[in-house]
Amino acid sequence: IGIILLFLVMATAFVGYVLPWGQMSFWGATVITNLLSAAPYMGTELVQWIWGGFSVDNATLTRFFTFHFILPFVIAGVSMIHLLFLHQTGSSNPLGLNSNSDKIPFHP
């Protein structure tokens, strides 16, 4: 759940970052489009799905605005689920790290 939460926050930040650019910078749009289209077998479909085509236009901006509006509510819901799971099961500490590694005793 925590990793999903991390990806949701990054996605919200990304679409919020590109929205004020208007049509984004042509360089940024070109780089992202080229990276996506280079994926074997599914590159063209990825570009079509994310941008709505090979040009960044009003449909793309509307899609990004919609994601930027909805994702914070999704983050709030996933955060509640995350807290519920932590309350039910506690932290498993899968790496077995010492949680007091930075603790310094007050009286040495």
C-alpha cells in the first residue's frame, strides 16, 4: 500500500507540474513522447493512451487536469487504507533494520 501511495503522489505532482506549462514545453513533450514510443511492441499505444495522440493539445490538458483533481481524493482514500492496515497488523519491518539506530542517549 505504501508504494502505491508513493506512485500516486508522484503522479499527482507530475500532472500538476505540467499543467501550468499550457501546452508543456515542446522539448519536454518531445522527450516524453520519444521515450514512450521507443517501448517495444506497445510504444505507439502508450503514446496514444497518455497523450491522446502524438501532439499535446487541449484533450491532453483536460485529461491531466482531471487526473490532478481526482488523484488527491484517491491519495486520501489510500492513506486511510494504509493507516487501517498499519493499525491492524503493525509495521512488519521486512528488512529487520534497527529502528533505534539514530537514537542518542540523553545521558552518555
